[in-house]
Amino acid sequence: MKHTYKIEGMTCNGCKASVEQSLININQVEDVQINLESGEASISMSTHIPLEQLQSALSEKYKISEEVQKTARATSEFETQEKSKIQQLKPLLLILLYITVSSNLMHYKNWTIGEVMLDFMGLFYIVFSFFKLLDLKGFPDSFRMYDPLAKRLPIYAWIYPFIETALGIAFLMRFQIPIALIATIIVLGITTIGVTQTLLSKKTIRCACLGTALKLPMTEATFIENAIMIVMAITMLTFSL
């Protein structure tokens, strides 16, 4: 069953992520979709949850009120839910396409798979870190919802975009490639564990791979993009030894 509630006190994407995480942690909650502009939350639950229980899960900063009555206008409030999975992932797929094409065009005169892979990984990190840095305050809260290390060590979520930037520069400049490859396996390996756990739990949360600027759902595509980078890193490291 799905219910829509009014939530007061949300002023930014960080607030939105905090409320999403608090509500999704309730056992009976299956999915949470929040519209920051209207200040409303659509909560899918296996059994009805009393309003008092929902309020107790939130910080005192936020006030949740009775269910919003559905009207004809309410159908447009959660457009991301109405879109197909491909439509929601369109920005991510386009970015990956542009990175793939660009890394190949950079070596069209002297194409080698190794050089293309290094530039792909470099561009991947630079582009993805850019989107995370657009909302450095909101990203950590979203990232901590599924990354195991960020959950235990909050500071890691704050420095993660800068780690990606540093790795991107290292790959593009061909600086300390073996170290960058090992770091890639570790960093993305940890994140992939969290992504896998989220997908297996069948809970729907926002993916923070492109920060909070783009509303991307956590899907198999998130797992695939991380897996591609890990496979590339292992392949390059194997051939470099």
C-alpha cells in the first residue's frame, strides 16, 4: 500500500536524503519517494504504519502530518515513478555513452585497448565526481544510505568525491597507474557490496553515483557500471604485472 504525507522542515537535498534514510529504515517501509518542492513524501509500506511511528523515526526538525488527499493534480507530483526504468536512467546512459565515445576518439589515430581503458576510467571518475561536487552537502547523506564504509565512517562520504577526482587525474595523466588501479578495486568494490545488498533487499533508494542533482534510482545499472570499472582495473593490473 502507498500513502502520501506532508513533511515540514525540509529545506535542501541534505534534508531530503536524511528523511528518506530515516523512513526507509522502518521495517514495514518498502519505498520512499520525496518531492522536496511540495514537501510531500510517498511511502510504500507492507502494512499500515501509524503516524506516530513515522514521526518517531524522524528528527525533531521534521514534522509529518496526515495523509494528503489525492487529486487530479497529484498525479504529476511523482513523475519519476511514472517513468520507465530506461527513462529514469537516460542521463546515466548518455554520460556513459559520451565517455565511451570520447575515450575512443582520443586515440583514433593510434588505437590501443589499454590506452582507451585508462582514459575511459579517468573520464569516468572526473565526470562522476563533478556531479557529486555540485551538491557536496547533500551527497554524503545519500551515499551513506548504501555504502558500507560511509555508514561506519561518515568522513569517508565527504571525501569520496575528491578521491574520485584524484583517481581520474591519475589515470588521465598516467600517474602511479598500479596504485590507482588497486584503489579503484577497493573503493568501487566496497560500494558495489552496498549496491548489491540494496538490490537484494529490494528497497528502492536514490543512487548517489551522479550526486543528488539527478534523480536516479538504485538499479542493476549502478551495479553494472561499477562492475565494468572493477573488471577494467583487474584486467589492467593483471597485464601490468
